[in-house]
Amino acid sequence: MTSQVLCILVAMLLSGQSSDLVRRSQAAAAAMQKGSFDEAARMYQELVRAVPGDAGLLMNLGMAPAMGGSGAKAIGALERAIE
């Protein structure tokens, strides 16, 4: 799944949230697309704090370190995403 698709999915999930959260989600997806996985993970962590329990954000929070080669860091967020 491309980062653009992830961005669209998260934007849809956050459609009831503020435009600031949508903008921040798009910035995190852009960081993923350019390969800045640590930066994206920090952004997704902030988004998860703002919208706790959002499965899409938790999935992206897990995917960022996984795509960056840190699978162990990804496990917690990915487990929470499927709960």
C-alpha cells in the first residue's frame, strides 16, 4: 500500500476531526513517502496522543519503524491497532 493511499485512509478516518489533525496526518504520510521513517513515527505518535485508539493511526505508527528496519519498535503499535 502506498503512502498516498495511507494518507487518504487516515484523512478519511480523521474527517470528523479538526483540519489541523488532517494536515498533520498528511505531513506524516509525506515523511513516510520520502523515507523519513523516524520523523513519521514521531508525527504519528503525536497524532495517536490526540486521537487515542484510532486503528489507522496506530497501524501507521507501527508501519513507520517497520519500514525503517526496526520491527521490534513496531510491534506494540501494531498489536494495539488490531485490538
